[in-house]
Amino acid sequence: MDKVIITAAITGSRITREMTPYIPITPEEITQSAIECWEAGAAIVHIHVRNQKTGLGTQDLDLFRQVVNPLREKTDLVLCLTTSGISGLNLPIDERLVPLELKPELASLDAGSINLGGGVFSNPPEFLDEAAKRMKQYGVKPELEIFDLGMIVTCLRMRDEGKLEEPLHFQFVLGTPWGAPGTPKSFLHIYEHIPKNSTWSTIGIGKTQLPMSMMGLIMGGHIRVGLEDNIYYERGVLAKTNAQFVDRIVRIAREYGRDVASPNEAREILGVRRD
Ligand code: ZN
């Protein structure tokens, strides 16, 4: 089994200070939290930035720079920048794809539309095609976010059409209120549909974070944790930092007997390199 790659999803676009006082909002807070996760054993950080006035996600290039530049200076983290914008607000395609200009190793690509956060998180074919095309231009590997089985079908179709290249890298997002449940049965059903040469990682939303992490661990995949996906460390207890989640997975992985990948080992596993 490969070493396990731990991704930390630092802030997302929609968790507010009212929901948890511990969510990083400013570029400095996001950077600091990412550094703590790197020190704890995360190889990848998944980055969103926030509009300082609304507190919600934004695709402002300058704000991304204020996080990306210090992380490149101070760490060897693999960077995965979001192209979601704010799920449900459905920003224009060009605006969503702005972070690609910073040439991260990875960028998220939500492989289809889904109900989310009280609205539709719209990822129509024209977005998928343009995102895939531009990621290829910038030398960015798509992290294919899969909320439901049909999104795998979509990715395989795009591969057949030459829009995505193998080996594909999937991120299963299970346990959203309107998508595939975060259960072992649901996980296995989706997992069985990906090409054997793919790499993959699991996200469990909310209380499914830990169980889906365990599926990633035992099935030879990789794991994403962090406040974007889950704000509770345990039932009724808010997590105070992202690094707490990383610490826990590192401990469990070591006890289980699976080593944790360094950022450079993660690059090798995923076939990406620092620009
Ligand atoms: Zn995200």
C-alpha cells in the first residue's frame, strides 16, 4: 500500500464565525493554520480564501496570492486550490478558474451539479470542459470531486473524449445532505467504478469524517480532513484547529501500520511536481 496522503481543507467557503469561532478567515489565519497542518503531517492543503467583508468564499486572485506565496516560501506543501467559488452562488466560469493562474499542483474540479447549501451547486458541462481545458494549459492536475456516482460516469466520459488524462485522481465527497451517504456501502459502490490505475482520497462531511477517513486508510486510499468538511472534533465538541484533525489521522495511521506521505512523496504518488 502507498503511504497515506493527508490533505487538510482549511476553511472552505461557507463555514462562518457564527458556526464556529475557530474557522480561519483572513489570509494570515489561513496560512498559519496550513503551516500547523504541515507540521502535523499533512502533505496537501486545500485552499479557499474569504472575502473580509462578507466572511464568505471569494475567488479573488490577490487573496489567493497572500496565502500561496507564504506557503511556498515557508513549506513544501502540495497546494490544491479550489475552483468551486461559493457552492450555490455559482460564480462565472472565468472567475472560478482564476486560482489556476498561480499554477498549484492540484485544483479541485467538481464533476457535476448537486443540491447543496439550500441551492444548486451548478457544474454544467461547459464549466467542466473549460476547467479541464484550462487545468491542462496551466499544468494543474484536476482533483475530481465526486459527490455521487454519476460524477464518476461524467469523468470517465471526459476521459474518453480526451478532456481528462489518466491516471485520474478522485476525491470522494460523501455524506453531504443531498449526495451519496458517508457509509461504507456507499463508498464501496462508488469506489468500484473508478479505473484501477486511479489515485483517490476520501472526504466525509460532518460526523462521517472519521468513518470515511478509516475507509481511505484501510482501502489504500488517501484522506482529507479539516474544518471545511467538519467543525466538530467529537460529538458536541468544536475542533479548535485544523491540525487537531491531522494529528488524529497521523496517530491512527501509525498505529494501523501505514506511513504518512511527506509532500514530496505525495507529489510522486500523484505524478505532480512543484512548478
Ligand atoms: Zn473546497
